[in-house]
Amino acid sequence: MRVRFESRHPLVGLSDELIRLTGRLKSLFADARRNAGLGDSELGVLNSVVEAERPPTVSQIGRSIGQPRQLIQRAANALVDAGLIETMPNPDHKRAVLLRATTRGIAVKREVDGQADETAEAVWTASENTGVREATNALRSIRQQLEAQLRAANTGRD
């Protein structure tokens, strides 16, 4: 008989569920990514650059999505080569350039989003969207709080 281990910290349980949900969502939206000719890492970096409030660095993206800087750098290089993102000087750092989406990169991201929207509409009813929006907002709030705490703990380490 299996018994769920409920005494762990809620963030640990959340992490476990997010890992499983991420796998399901990657499978669900694989066609949209594949149609754009992008791998998981490339799409993750393109998403991070297009959706960023200000141009990020490779290291910032890596920390944000929990991937090694080297993996993010390879994906960013491929996106630069494809003309989907571009680099620009970083006034705060001599070597860590900032990444900015090109017009073409934004168009590709919006095309992938449109295909993903169609897929989502096919499997998810409009009446269920309120719960998803609430969950998205709650997850965003948790992420932002964790990022702020991590930044405060790491001040001066970068």
C-alpha cells in the first residue's frame, strides 16, 4: 500500500507537481515547437528574451529557468545565427552581453504561441480557463517572491 508523504514542505510538493506538469505540457505543445524548428532549449531562451521586462543576459536566463549557463549560451548562439535574437552591449558588464529579440524572433514566438493556443483550445474548455489563470497568477507570485529572496541572499556574489 502506497501512502502519500504529506508532511514535507509545500514548496517541495509544488516542485514535484511542476516537474510532472512540465513534462505533460511539453508533450502537449511539442508540435508547435517542432513546426518552428526550435528545440526545447532554444524555445526556452526565445521565450525568456521575448517576454523579459528588459533585455536579459545568458546567466540571468539560466538562473531563471534552472539551466546551466553553457546550455543557454549554445541556444542563444543558435538563435542569434537564425536571426531570432541579437546581442547588445551591457553597460553593467563588459563581457555579459544583453539579449534582445529581433522582429523575426518576436514573429516566430507569436506563431508558436498561436499554434499552442489552438492546441490548448482543443483540449481545454473555456470554463476551465479561470482556474488556469488563477494558478498561473499564483505561480508567478511564488516565482517572483523566490527570485527576490534569492537575489537578496546572493547580493554581491555575481
